[in-house]
Amino acid sequence: MLSRTADNMFWLSRYIERAENLARILDVASRMATLPSAYAGSSNEWESAIATAACQDAFHSFYDKATRDNVVEFIVASPDNPSSIKSCIDIARSNARAVRTAMTGEMWEIINDAWHEMQKINLRKLDAARLPRFLTFVKEASLRFDGAAYRTMLRTDHYWFQRLGTFVERADNTARLLDVKYHVLLPETEAIGGGLDYFQWSSILRAVSAQTSFHWVYRESVKPWLVADFLILSRKQPRSLISTCIQINDVLDRLSETYGRRGTSQRLARQIYAILDGAEAEALFQGGLHEFLADFIARNNELGQAISQQYLQ
């Protein structure tokens, strides 16, 4: 397969996954912002949304304060934000058009229909009633695309590059969500495990659609160390860091079989897995959860660069 085709498949999936993650971030921020201050605390949920989306510097170069309207506009459709939901869908469709023969008709129809539907929506006027419907539309489009790829694509290198982009992006998104909660969102005056802490850690579970499954696994109230264990180390949770790492290793192994050689990306992926496989949630908190997550994000970025150099250039 041409490296250009592999690159398009890889980034197509990354941008689709990123659009879904941004929608989830805004959904949680809007829910938390409506809570009474006794539950939501004094922290600015909209500022945390910008931090989680990793666009603080760009946002504050245009806005002085993170308000509901400013953040929604910037993350959804601002032309000044190259990683807005609109930009992600636009770029994903552009990549999809370039590789239409490498994907199935169902996959193209889903992303093309989502793009056309988005053109009909006034993204500048997403009030309290319209915003939830728009965010649901984005999440459902991503889930349908992911399902179509899983159900209809041949298990060739086209498919493996598509899956690889999904899992690399998902790992980054989950780590950033956890890091912002632990390092930014909770005010310094609040105790870990307090009432405010409970609602904010619960918001993370809602962001990844894992609140119900969390209680199935742990059968007790939400505690920070249990949420960290669930979203970092649980192999049962498909969005956890270790689950995405397992998937990345599996895909890279299949690509190495296809092309007859291993490289830097396989080595880095195994190193990340070894770190996660030997970790324990309690030790992560004692050693510094922020430091662990920052290291993971850096390693995941390095892995993405290695994949690009090994396969996509």
C-alpha cells in the first residue's frame, strides 16, 4: 500500500475520534456547569474543557475569559481553531475522499452524510437546547463510522492503519481527560475524595460513557483511585490506557507480519505496555498521577511520530 494511503487512513480515524472526544468534553462541561455551586465548586468547567482539548494557548490568544459561549464557539466551529469539531470533520472527509477506494461504501456514506448534515446546522447558535442534540449527532457519527469499519472492512493493512489511528488518538484523549481532572480541575482547597471530588470524577466516567460499567466492576461509590484504576489499568474497559495499548500492539504486530519487519514503533509500543502492565493505581497516586499521565502522553506522542516515520512517509 502507498504510504500516502496509509497516512490518510491513519489520520482519517484520528480526526473522527478527536471530534467525538471534543463532543464528549463539551457535554461534560455543560452538565457540570448547570450544577449548583455546592456541587460544582468554584472551578470553571469551561476553562477545564479548553485545557482538556489542549488548546488553551490558542483560545486565550482570542478570548480573555472562558465562558460558555466563547468555549462552545471555539471548540465547535471557530475558524481560528484548527482542531475544532468542524475542522476535524472537514479534514476527516477530505482524507476519506482521497482513499475512497480503500474503504467500504458504508464508511464513506457515513462520513459524507455527517459532513453534509453539519452544513445545515447553524454552529454559531448552539443554545442550551441545540447543543446537546449537536453533540449527540457528532458522537453517533463517530460510533457509526467505527462500527462500519469493524463490520465491513477486509482485514488488510488498510484496516490496520484505520484502527491504529483510532487507538493512538483514544489513548491520548483518555490520558488528557484524566490529567486535567487531577491537575487542573479540582481546586487546591478541596480534599481528594470530598463531595466536589466525587462529582468531578463522576463527570470523567460520563465523558467516556463508563459510569454504569464502573459500578458493574467495582460495585461501590466513585473514588478517585478506583476511577484511575478503571481508566488506566482495567483490561475490561475499552477506553482505558492499557486496553488501547494492547490494541496498538496487536495492530503493529499485524503490520510487522504484513511487511515482514519490525521497527521503532513496535519497540516503543511494547515499552508503554510494560509500564502499564506493571503499574498499580495506589502507587500511581503516591508517585504523582499527573507526572505519570504527562509521561504517558509524551510517550504516546513519540509513538505516533515513530509510526509516521516508519509507515506513513
